[in-house]
Amino acid sequence: MPRPFPPGSLKGSEFIALAALMMSIFALSVDIAIPALNEIGKNLHSRTDNTTQYIISVLVLGMAAGQVFFGPLSDSIGRKPSIIIGLVIFIIGSIITLISTDLSTMLVGRFLQGLGAAGPRIVTIAIVRDQYSGVSMARIMSVIITVFILGPIVAPFIGQGIIILTTWRVIFVFLLILGIIVLTWFAIRQKETLQKSERHPFKIKTICLGIRETCSNQTALGYIIASGCAFGTLFGYITSAEQIFTELYSVGIYFPFYFSSLALAVGVATLSNSRLINRFKMRSLCHYATLFQTILSIAFVFFYLNYSEHPPLFSLMIYLAAMFFCLGILFGNLNALAMEPLGHIAGIAASVIGSMGLFIAILFGTIIGQMFNGTVMPLLIGMAILSSSTMLAIAWANKTSHS
């Protein structure tokens, strides 16, 4: 049954649109810049093409840092002030990226963009939870996530279109304007959903205790490591995708079609997951998905060795689509399994699990990206290693849960 709405609260389609947009800011910030990485690197005098990958990595690093902070902050000062703080930080970061004249300044701006985007990305879920429960909450979240998935599909086309028509700086003008629009819309239309009587003091000690308890639980830690390794394959691909498609396969302005088709595979799997978990247990789904990824990755490495240069593009696309479909299955299930033994500290645990998983993912993803050597082999080997590591981490986590 729905919870009482604060007077004047947004409802229906306007709330869904605003919530989906707030959650999508981070994904849009990642993918809209990918088609422009080469041009940005040249303009900002990046030492190598691989160095330019940090424009993506640092943004995700900011998100990982902010994720563990904004959840507890919103429980203390309220949902609305927390999101406003996040959006203001995002806008400041967007201004810095827009006026940057060197890569170091760009990276500072990108970190702030990621840090700020964590606010609306995390706290929006809390707002939904404040106002809905049970079936109503599930229905609202499913619509929001469906719209949210469209972000990574559409963003590369926007970025590529901007590059064709004008300069890369307009990408950050776009993000700046988006941040201002969302901030204005949210500040004027959305009411506070967390009553003062339900708030808790913000304490760093609480976060530290949450981190300690999470890390001391083998089941939770195992699934966090699994989640980090699984998404490390995604970030390894994202950081090197522009170089692979434009340098190795010379797809040119058609890059967004290839990139977004793979994002579509993740989206289809994510939407299919709710039906699959009605037929299979989450642990079984995760086991079979990672087993398939591991076997496929190792097989494709040996397939690649048959070619003196690069495997055919169509074969690479089929391989990546299958890998990312499995990743879409893992997307929510690994986090849900990590949360199972931590229900008594669900709020802080969700922040810690998400943040730690992102830190692990961006570490491994950056390593894969920085190993790019003009071939797809570093990506393929990285995916094979991380897929097998994900499977081993799940097995380790299940040792405790089955005992």
C-alpha cells in the first residue's frame, strides 16, 4: 500500500520522469564523452591515448567516493538538501571541465561531476522508498529503471552529433545545462519526503562501523568482490571502446551504433532478470552467467589467436553482446545477494556495497584500459581473468551461506 505523500509532492509521470533523469545523470556523463575522448586528448595535450581514458575513470571514482557519503547524509539532513548539494557539486564540476585547458584540470572537474552525480543517483532511490512500498514501489522502480537504461543507449549519439556539428566543449555545456535544469526542476517541484522525526545524526563512525561489518561478513564481501570483478569487465570495455572501434576497426562516425547496441544487450538482460528470478534462484543465475562468461572468454581468446591482426568485427560484437547480456543478469542480483546478511544495517550497507564494488570495478577496468596496445587482446584477457575471478568469488561467498 502506498505511503502518505507529503503535501504537494510530485506523483505519476512527472515524478517518474524527474527521478529517471536524476538517476541517469551519471550514466549520461560517462557515455556522452566517449566519442570525443580522442579529440579532447589532442586538445588538452594528453601524453598518450591511454592517458585520456582517465576522463572516464576519474568520473567513476568520484561516483564511488560519493556513494558511501550521500546515503547517510540524506538520512541526516533530508533527501532534498542532499540532492541539491549533489547537483550543485555536479554543476561546479561541469563548469571546470568546460573551461579546462589541460588534462589535470579536466580530471578535477570530472571527479567533481562523479562526486556530485552520486547524490541524485543514490538519494532518488530513497525518495521512492519514502513514498512507495510493496508492489507500488516495484512498479515505479521498474519504470524508472527502464527509462534509466535508455541513457547509455542515447548518450553516445548525442556526443557524436555534437562532435560532428561543433567542438567537444559543447558536450560539457550540455551537461552543465542538464544539471541546471534538473536542479531547478527538483528544487521547485519536489517536496521533502523524510520527516525530521525520522532523521538520524550524520556520524563518520557509523559509516566506518558499516564498512567493518560489511567486510567482516564473508558472504557480503564475496559478492562485493564478485560485483567489482564483473563490472570491471564493463569499465575495461568502456575506457578502451573508442580506441578499439575507431582505431582498430575504423568505424568513424558510426561508433555510437556499435557502442549503443552493446548497451542495449545489458538493458534487455536487466529487464528480463525479473522474469528469470521467478524460475531460477539468484545464486543459480549468477553461477551460470559467470560460468558462461568464463568459458566464452577463454574460447574467444583462443579464437583470436587464429588471426594475425584482429578478429572480424561481427565476431567481436557477438562475443561482447553475449558477455554484456550475462552482465545485465548479474547487475542487480550480486548487490541483492551481498545485502542479504546485512538487513539490520540495510541503509549504510547499500552505500558501502555499492561504493566498494565501484572501487574494485574501476581499479580493474582502468588496468585493462591502460594495457591497450593497439589490439583487443588486453580486453579479451582481462575479461577472461575477471569473469573467472567473479565465479570464484561467488563460490567463496556461497561457502558461508550454505554452511
